[in-house]
Amino acid sequence: MKRSRFSEEQIIAVLKEQEAGMPTAEVCRRHGVSSATFYKWKSKFGGLEVSDARRLRTLEQENARLKKLLAEAMLDNVVLKGLA
């Protein structure tokens, strides 16, 4: 997956600008993002504070780690069943 050039903190700051009353088109132009990207960010980060975004990132990383562990355990089970 492509890494965003904006951090979660920067995305939240961009969203706050729009919430403060600046037109969406102006915010998108200033930061060099499309309106589709802006609304995608808004659906994911809308209403979050910076601390909430950090916690979300931590939880997403933990979830990815657990999914990997589960996949490895399932693979081990398949191999063990094949040997038996």
C-alpha cells in the first residue's frame, strides 16, 4: 500500500481548516489534494483529535500483527493435519 505524504496529524489539521469555515475547494487547492481524497480523509478522520488518530494507528498496527499471527497458526494447523 502506498504511504501517504501526509501524517494523521496533518490530515486532521487540514480537516480542521475546512471545519473552521474555509471552502473545501480552497483547502484542497492549498494542500494539493483532490476533493475525493479530502472526503475520504473526512470519512476516516472526521471528528478525531490528534490523540485519537495516534490511538487508531496503534490499533491498526496491532490488528495487522494479530492477523499475521492467526494466518501463521492456521498454516501450521494445515501442515500438522497433513502429517497426521
